[in-house]
Amino acid sequence: MRNLFVLFLALVVLSGVSVAKDKKFGQGVTLTQSTKIASILEKPEEYLGKTVMVEGEVTDVCQKAGCWLEMTDASAKKIKIKVKDGEIVFPKKSKGSKIKAEGMVYEIKMSKEDAIEYYEHVAEEQKTKFDPSTITGPVTLYQIKGAGAIIDVPDKKAK
């Protein structure tokens, strides 16, 4: 009887523990060599149009459609992984999860006006404030067009 009670207690305790497992999105990851985000951002011309694999931690996820996520690696630099809406849907709960993502590096060149509009949209989406005076000229962003990812997604939330 005592063993049954211990087993029951263990199940109750473990039911509140968040368990994570690797989940494949899109084509998953086929490359074996990881590229540092800092390397991409410091010398983007060397990576434009090339397929890379980056690994690190998810820092943000699109809360509307799951169509993008931001990630960072040991360099503390961030990059956005953008996918076609509905093609891949990143889980909204994956913030803080480990990730390996693969895709093609591309650039987005924006005029000052377009950049202000873009950052206003981002601020609205993330419910943060944005000061348009911080944009003083044209802006170039570097992102990865996501083809696939493997994310260590929690099975359920901890209680």
C-alpha cells in the first residue's frame, strides 16, 4: 500500500513538470554545421542568398500567426526567422526553447518612412512603445527565410 501511495505522489508531482521534446517544423534541419548569428550580421554580404543553420534560443514568436520567430545564440545577437504565413506555424509557447533553424539569408532595405511604418507595426504587435525619431535614415535588416526548424517545445506548461 505504501508503494502505491509513493507512486501516486510521484505522478502528482511529475504532472506539473514541463517536459520538452524536439519537434520538427517545415523540412526540419538538414545542415550539420551551425553558423553564428554574429557572423551573419557582421558580414552579411558573405551569406546573402546562402542557406545556413543557426542554433540557440527562441527569444520571441509572432503571437498572431506564428509566422516568425526571433532567436539568439551565444553571441547574444538576434536574428529573425520569417516563414510564409501558414506554411510553417511556430508555436507561440516556444519562447525560451532551444532551436536549430535553417533557411536562406536575405536582406530587406527600407526607406526611412518604410522603416518607421515597419517599427510602428512591430511595436503595435508586441504592445510596446516606439519613438519614430529613433529612425534617422534608411534601414537594412537581415533575416533568414525559414525552410525548417527543430524546436525543443514544451509538452505542456508547468503548473
